[in-house]
Amino acid sequence: MTASISRADVVGGHDGRAEIVIELTYDNGGSSTISLDEEACLASLDRADIGSIDELVGKPWHVVLPALTSPALTQGEHHARPRHP
């Protein structure tokens, strides 16, 4: 099943720092939302040559995959978490 990014917003995180909330929409109509920390998401955008989070809408979900698989994740840092509306 393929997912695409249907929404991307900057929000305040629980620690007061910016986070990027990404809504994914699947081919079957389902959706899910994840939250990425600012640094990890910006690194993903740079790698994908995307200049603004607004440009994420319509892109396949794997554009933000580097934020989810950051090497820092293996060192105990969390760059992404599911969000429940």
C-alpha cells in the first residue's frame, strides 16, 4: 500500500521546540499522522531538494523516511512519534 503526504504543518512540541506534523493518506482512503522533530525533518527536506514544508503535500511518504531512520535513533533519541487526533 502506498501513502502520500496530504498535510504538513509546523506545531509547538511538548518541549517548546518546533515539530512538523505530517498526515499520510493511503490508497485505500485511510490516514495516519506522525510528528517529526524539526532537525530531522529539515535534513530530509534538504536531501529531497525541497525548500518548504508546503512542497511536501502530494509527495510520497518516503520523502521523510530519512527523518525516521536517522542514525541518532539508534542512540536513543526519538525523531518521530505517532500522533493521535
